[in-house]
Amino acid sequence: MASEAAAQMNFQTMEHPAPMPIDQRTQVLLTPGFGTQFTDHMVSIEWSDTRGWHNGVIGPRHPIQLDPAAAVLHYAQEIFEGLKAYRHPDGTAALFRPEANAKRFNDSARRMAMPELPEEMFLEAIRLLVEKDNGWIPEEEGSSLYLRPFMFASEAFLGVRPAKRYKFLVIASPAGNYFKSGAPAVSIWVSSDYTRAAPGGTGAAKCGGNYAASLVPQAEAIERGHDQVVFLDAAERKWIEELGGMNLFFVFDDGRVLTPALTGTILPGITRNSLITLLREEGLTVEEGRYSLEQWREDATTGKLVETFACGTAAVVTAVGRVSGHDGEFTIGTGGPGQLTQKMKDRLTGIQRGLVADSHGWVKKLG
Ligand code: PLP
Ligand code: COI
């Protein structure tokens, strides 16, 4: 049904009357940072209970008008995705596993009582935007064009029930290193006062509310001189879950690798899933299970744990060097990036950038 619906969506195209001049854009692309610069265009599609998905437009990026009673502003019915377009050596643009983002978007939509978007329509919206803003894909190693599809409840209604009108938009932002420091390994703060998600909650959905709830503990991490916050489980306050915007992997001296299992309270990362496959191809044993903060500290201290890395679309693969909490601090390995972390980062980014063969059909060339 998805492709039928996509075929019915004739996107209207509107040219930007004054796109950013090329020399100015070239300057932006040299040091893109993360999430502060935006391309010239955006895609929008609307949904209503009477018409379904309609009014697909690719046109100039512009501020959106919202009624002050729009449900998203009151009850946070909002979900989003994050994926990247990469410049390949042959000059083409490519996406990495965009169908996985389309699928996760709909998983999030169901959890938040929102309409699903046909996967083909999600993919077509992204393809159109990357085609239109192709000149915005940075070429530097470590840079890419970050794509942000999102959907929110636009109906003006203050009763608490699923809205009857939504907007789906895609915007794009040239991206370099997610971490401002650009340090080879990040340091993280264990939040003991706050949790991110409880069993039965929305932790596995990519909804804005999860990130709103993470801002205070994230600010606490920054205040204490760390890059990111790591959350423990909400029930026992014992097991490591994930960072504010990344999944975690633990590497042991016997060739075993562990990552927290998808129990419903953490985001099922596409980078996480890809790395599990790539690590197994390296002959390593990857377990999805539980790992306590106490064990992490003990294993790091005895040297049984040799590396820890965080991963996600924005953060790619980033070594964790130092961990602090109310109970003190510990260092992992040498405090810098370990061998396996570096190897997996090179392998994953090599596939994404078209430098390493993609034997999984993960890379979608757009031309
Ligand atoms: N966990 C959280 C909370 C995230 O926001 C993200 C980023 O999307 C991830 C994990 C990693 O997911 P992915 O690898 O699909 O980007
Ligand atoms: C991503 O990696 O795409 C995310 O959404 C994480 C966010 C912290 C930027």
C-alpha cells in the first residue's frame, strides 16, 4: 500500500527565489558544526483525518505558522528522525539505511498515537530534498548533510486525545563533529538524580519529549565538565541504558563486546544495529544484555574492560574515556580511543562514504 500512496503524492515544487550564494555556502560547508546551519529548501506534507496524507511540497525553507492551540505545543505529540547524506568519491550522494529510519519513524508514530507515513513517501521526501540541496553536502571527511524528518500535531484543540491534523517536514543541515570539543574521547556523567525512560514509557520512541526530559541531566553533565550524560534504568537505578543521544558498547579483554539490550526503554539505534553486524564479522562475540554501573567501574579498574564507545547518527562512533558520578570517577583504558573503537569507526564511515565495500545493501545511492 505504501508505494501506491507514494505514487499518489505529487509533490509540488517551488523554487527558492534567493538561495544562499555559492561562495557563502562553500564557507559554511568548511566548518559546518552541528545543527546551526540549514539548507535552502524543505519538504512538507500534511495529514488530516478526512484526507490522509496530502499537499506534499518541496520548496524554500520558511518559518511555519501554528495556531497557539496546536496540540504539539501543549501535549508534545511530536516525533523525529535523524539520518545523513554522504558525498561519495564518484560525486554521487548516498544515504545509509534510510528504510530503517522510515520504519523506526512509524514505530515512534504508533507509540505516540500519530498516523503512519508510508515508507515510500518518507523515502521520496528525503530523496527530493537531497536532490534539491545536493550542493549542500559537505565533502570533508567527517562531514555530511544531516537530515531531520519530523512530524507534529498541528490541530488547534485543547482536549487530550490524538490530534486530527499533523504536519510532516524534512529539513537539512550540514554537519561536522557533534561534539564541540572535537576531543578524541568524550567524558560522561552518570545521572543518579534523573532517568530518561521508564518501563512502559516512551524510551524506545524518537519523540521530542524524551529529549526535553534529558536536558536538565545533560546540563548537569556539562556543568561538571563532561560531554554527555549516561542514564541508568528507572526501576533499579543500576543498569546502564544509554546516553542522551547515543547507544553504548563495552569491549572486554577476551574479545567479547556487550551492548545494553533493547528492553523498550532505550532507542533502537540504527548505528548500534549496524555495528553489531560489523563486530560479528570481525569474529567478535556480541552480547545484548545488562551491565551495571558497579561492574563497569570494577571492570575498568581491573582492566577487564578495555574500551567503551558511544554511537549514533550524529555522534558516529565516539570513544568514552572518562566516567564520573556521585560515587567518584574512573578512566577506561588509556582514556583515549581504543583500537577496536577506531577500527569500527573507520569501517562504518568507510561504508557510509563509499570507501569500503557495502556487502549488506545498506548504502542507497541517489545519483
Ligand atoms: N539513542 C538516542 C537517545 C538517540 O537520540 C540516538 C540518535 O538517534 C541514538 C541512540 C542512536 O540512534 P541512531 O544510530 O539510529 O542514530
Ligand atoms: C541523531 O543521532 O540523529 C540524534 O537524533 C541524536 C541527537 C542528539 C542529535
